[in-house]
Amino acid sequence: MTELHDLPAHELLAAYRQRTLSPVEVTQAVLAHIERWEPHIQATYLLRPDAALAQARASEARWLRGEPKGLLDGVPSTIKENIATEGDPTPLGTAAVELVPATADAPPAARMREAGAVIVAKTTMPDYGMLSSGLSSFHPLSRNPWDVSKGPGGSSAGGGAAAAAGYGPLHIGTDIGGSLRLPASWCGIFSLKPSLGRIPIDPPYTGRAAGPMTRTVADAALMMQVLSQPDARDSMSLPAQDIAWSQFNKGAERLRGLRIGLLLDAGCGLPVEPEVKAAVERAAQLMEAAGATIVPMAPFMTQAMLDGMDHFWRMRSHIDLQALPAERRAKVLPYIRAWAESAAGMGGTEVFNASQQFHVTRVAAVRACSAFDYVISPVAPNVAFQAELPSPTNDPLRPLEHIGFTVPFNMSEQPAASVNCGYTLTGLPIGLQIAGARFDDLGVLQVAHAFELIREPQRAWPQPPAG
């Protein structure tokens, strides 16, 4: 029998409706499970059991009256630490930030509360969200439930670990270069980086998106019904649109007749590990057997594009860190300081040329994808790496060598998902990226769900170590 903490959101909601389960007993089960796991993976920030149970009791009362508050009433959820929640500090993963309570919920948090979700905890991230790891100068080191010697990825580190470990079914992260999809890949879960503006976020920034982190496409589609409502605080928020998110399940036949590009070389960064390549090739074969036409793609990213974005972000962070008092700047993770300080000698022309690579990347991605209905690729060239490392290269002058497959879709504003497509011989998950045309978020969910139906059997979710 499935444990309560492992039940998907749609099953919980059906059980609440039928009064066979209560939000209180589900929340109690999730909290007990977190208590067993948390010493090993340290995925949470502001874990407050009493507050979570108070929310669950209020939800239970609403269900007993037959008056649920919204689509997610009583479902345990977590929210990434950098998504503001009213009354709570937002440290951005770094000890350098002054802990000032937020005056309001950011849009994703507001939508979850309005829908009645039980916010069990917030989840960890690295300094300023600028690492694909769980290493932080503020939070304890977060780890991967599949192998606690490995990291969960980042920057939505705690969200990926929490979803894989079973801290309830619904989790929200953010992504500016792969920060939803990378932890999803390395933790074996599902995530969608939506089209820019589909899920409003505050503060907005070029390429920055919030998105669901779940174990299934079904639960992500449920979250999209809630999170995709427009919000004026996001200057890039898309207008209201009647999207049939509940129609994510079109079956495996959704793949029939699709022209799908297969991208196995990012054109920059680290080489793809053989086990990752083999898993993605196997996914392509399964899609082809289901009726899709698979067409190999040449890489469209270049090292110059990746380096340009990296150098611009270095300068942005260098300026931000220089604005801090020396004693606070000294608290930033040394790797991040070294990365940012490397921009000190850049001239105006160099910074301008670096900034242009965002648009060059956008144009190249849209042009390359225009010949296809969808594009599939590895999420990352590598699988989960040592938890203590800030990045796969452990080199602040080569920090982004693993995001060549993910970052172009942030710049092109296209939706892109990560769905598990296999495991290494040592049992580490491998993610398949599915990217669609701008605004085709529902189509990406449908293709991802079709792949869920045809992929090889999934392994049992990891369990907390004994003791």
C-alpha cells in the first residue's frame, strides 16, 4: 500500500473529497517522514510543523463543510527559499543577506496559499542561486536522496531533494539557466520550466522562471492550473489564457506523427557521459516506436555564447557584491566570490559584447527548434556529482560547463521539461529534456506524459537511511 507521504496530489484530493483521508493525517505523515529524512539530506528551511498542522486543520474543517478553498486544498507543499513568503526572511542562500521579513507573498506563494495548499516548509538553495549544487554559506549542505554522497543539483536544490524523498507531492523552484531541470534530472523527478511569464514571479528578471517540481506530470499539470494566473507584479507576466491544463493526458498516441529533434551535443561545455547519452538515445527509440519521427540535430550553442552569458553574470554579481559592506561580502561562499571578482578587470566593450550573447543564444535556439515540433536532449551532460562541490568542474572560471543544454531555453523563453529516462549502473537518475515552441507549455506536458507511459519501469523511490 502506498504510504501517505508518497500519494500524488490528485489522489489526495480525491480522498479528501470522499472523506477517506484528512489533510491533518496526511500532513502528520509527511512531517514524520521529513523527520526521518531531514538529518540526511537537509533540504528544508523554515520547517515549522505546528504552522503546517494549523493549516491542515483549517483545510480539514473546510473539506468537512464541503467548501474547499481551492484546487490544492490540504495538499502538502514546499516553496523555494527565494520565493518570498510574507513575514519570513529571504536569505537567497547566502549568509551575506540581512534577514528582513518579506512584506508580502511573491506570486507563486500567493497562488499556493489561495488554493489552500499546506506550506510545510521552504527549501534550500546555494548562494544567490548561482550554483547547480546544494552548497550554501547560509543553509546546511543539501544532499541527494538517491545517494547522500552526491548533491541534488541546484539552484532549486532543496526542492529536488524534497520531491525525491517524499516531502509531500508539490514543490516550487526557480530557473534562470537550468535550476529547475538540473535538480529534477539528478533527483529523478519531473519539472517544467514554463514559457517566460507563464508563471508570474517577483522580482522578474530576463530568463527567470518559477515552476513545479513533482514526481509526476499529472501533479505538475495540477500546479500549473494554480500558478499560471497573471500577476501585475511581474512585468513579463503573460495575459490570462484559458489553457486546458487538465488535458495533459493524451496517451502515448500524442507522440504519433510528431517531428522531434534529437540533440546529443550541446556544442559547448562538458562532453556528454556515455550512460547519459545511451539513456537519451533509448528514450528517442521509444518515442520513435510510438510513432514519432526522430531527426538528429546539429548543436546550435557555442562556447562563445555560454562564456558571454557567464561573463555578464559575473559582472552583475561583482557589482552586487561590491555594494555590500566588507564584513558581509566576506560571508559569501568563496567560490562565488572568486567567480564574481574575476570580472573586476572587464572593460565596457567586453561587458557589452558578453551581454549580446543572451540575444544571440535566443535567436540560435528559436531558429534551430523551428524545424521540429519538439526537441529532446540530455538535461545535463553528467549525473549527480559530489555534494561538497559547488559545480561539476569545481572551477570558478569554468562554472557553467554543464548548462549548455538547459540555458538556451531560458533565453528563448521556450518551455522545457525534465523527465526521468533511466539510471546509471550505480543507480543515479538521468533526465530527458523536452523543449517545445514558446507558449506551448501544455504540449510539453502532454509529450512528457506520453513518455512517462512508454518509458522503462521506474525504480522505487529512495528510503531514509537507517539510524
